Amino acid sequence: MPLSMRKKVFITAAITGSGNTQDRSALVPRSPEQIADAAIAAAKAGAAIVHCHVRDPESGAPSRLPALYREVTDRIRQSDTDMVLNLTAGMGGDLVFGPIDAPLPLRDMGTDMAGAAERVAHIAECRPEICTLDCGTMNFAEADYVMTNTPGMLRAMAGMMQEIGVRVEIEAFDTGHLWLAKQLVQEGLITDPVLVQLCMGVPWGAPDDLNTFMAMVNNVPKDWVFSAFSLGRHQMPYVAAAVLAGGNVRVGLEDNLYLERGVLATNAQLVDKAASLIEKMGVEVMSPAQVREELRLEKRAPAS
């Protein structure tokens, strides 16, 4: 396949995520202030987009409280550093089953199922420029945990996101997720320009070998804008792979804790390393303003 690299590439920094990483690195931000500060530092290092989850400030456990999102959003917008704000809407679809001989009732610890309006409540309140939509259900890392996103739920959430006026970033963890995303686009629930993130190497979605990656890329319509990432030690190789395949890149502590073997990273350090790699490939790193122009985004003013 001939190379078809973009002349300009944007970097998304995934700041903290919802995984159980808070006790594996003291550099994983927990509080809204820490998350906002990490986002600002990542933007200064070259990230045009910051992708934010929130956590309980004390325990570091993942949260979806709108008040925490609002504090992160306000702190970012009141800063002097420009960035495109991307908030997750992936929380609220978690099923954790009981043991294999008695899967029901569901375990109270970990199960978190919410309706569509509740899952996008923080999006309606904060109105980021972008929010994510996980376009499928899958077994997700843990033995008895299922990430649940039914077609009906996704249709409802996508319609609400469009009504709010927020650009959807499709999260595709396998080729079937792209198939469903194309259907949502065809139904007018996701509008142009269509943005998709290819999530590689997340158990038990698409493995991050290059043959599978190219199968994902080849299933992305030519008029869509795509980005890609992988986990752990494969994060930086996937910066190069995504650029070579004609996409954009994502790095950050949501997906990888290390700058190099044995050296814990900050988000800003990972962004700086990715930007250096992109530039050495002869490609320009895009600014937030350039991303807004390409994706037709509306920058929101700070809260009054």
C-alpha cells in the first residue's frame, strides 16, 4: 500500500482515563485541578486536543459526576493555554457479572448502568467541543466485565450529542464498531466531518498487530478523519504507524504510564516525545486553531 501521510497531524492527549492506574503511578492526575493542570501542560507540549475523564479526588476511582467535569472544564477554559476540549461519554455502561456458576444478580461493585440522558448530562452542562461515543459492546479487560453500548443506547446518545452541538468522536475497538458507526452516520445521527479513534490493543478488542490495524484503517471511509493509539510500550510505535497510515495520533497516561522502560511519564513528556517523532517524520504538528478549522468546531467561552 502506498504511503498517504497527512501533511499536518494533530495530537490528542488522553490525560487520566478510567483504568486502575492511580496506584501504579503518582503522576496520574486525580483531582480536577490536577487533571486541568496536566491538560494545560500537555497542550503546551504540543497536544491540540485533550481528552478528559474525571476521578474521585481522594481515592482516584473513576467518576462521572458532572460537578467534577465542570471544574475541569472551567479551569481549562480560564487558563491562558488554548486547546480543544474532548470529554468522555463512555461511563455508565458497565456490567460486572457474578461468578460463572451464578452470574446473576449482577455485582454491585463495579456495575454502573445509566440511561442515555444521564450518560451525557456532563456533556450538556459543560458543552465541550468534542465528546466520545464508544460504538459497541465488548468484553473489556477483566474476566466478568462487559462494556455495554447497545444500538438503541448509541442512537439516543448520538442524537443528544448532536442536539447539544458537540462533535462526536467515534471510539472503535474493533471492525464491527466501525460497521455500526457507519450506520449511525447513514442515519444522520453523526454528522460531517466524521471523527473516529481507532483503539488498538485493548483487551478484548482489536489486537494491535499491524495487519489488524490496517484492516481497521481500510474500514474507515476515505472522507472521515481518523486517529489511532495503542497501549503501554506500543504507544510510541503507534504514533509512527498512525502517521504512516494517514491518521492522527493519541498519547497520554490513560493508555501508557512510561516514558521509557522503568521511567514513569507525565502527559506532557509523552506529548513532547510524540511531537518530536512526528516532526522527524517530516510532518507538521497541528495547532488547536487548525483542528477547529478542519473539524468545524466551536470554541466555547469560559463560564461567566
